Amino acid sequence: MTEATGSAAPLISRSSCGSNARTCLSGAVGAAASLGPVIDVSDAAILAMAAVNIIGLYAQMPTPKREMNGYLARLASGEIRKFR
């Protein structure tokens, strides 16, 4: 018991209880579901992440191109020595 309030401190916080309940619920749903739809959902999630990454690559393409051209120019001018 804490001296200031006279009550016992909770063993598990509310946010931890919510997280534990969510984990148990997802485990129960995952155990009840067949493997095919689970793999389909994971494939869709990977495709969605890949699409966002490709859009980001196209959006940022001028910067790496400019850096690469600068590097190759310094390499050709001898400012950067070539090893091997």
C-alpha cells in the first residue's frame, strides 16, 4: 500500500490491459482463420508498402541523380582517387 493514498498500486496499467486484450483477440482470430486469407492479407500489405516506396523513389529521383553525377565528375577530375 502506498502511504500517501492508503490504497494499493495497480498491478497492471489500463494501457497494458488494452494491449493484452488486443493481443489475445488477434491470437484467437488468427487461430480460427485458415492460412490462405492470412497470407493474402500479408501479400496485400507488402504490395501496398512497395507501391508507396516506389512512389517515394520517383519523387526523390533528382537528388540521387545529382549526387551521382557530382561523384562521377569528381572521380573523373581526379579529386577522388580511384582504388583498384
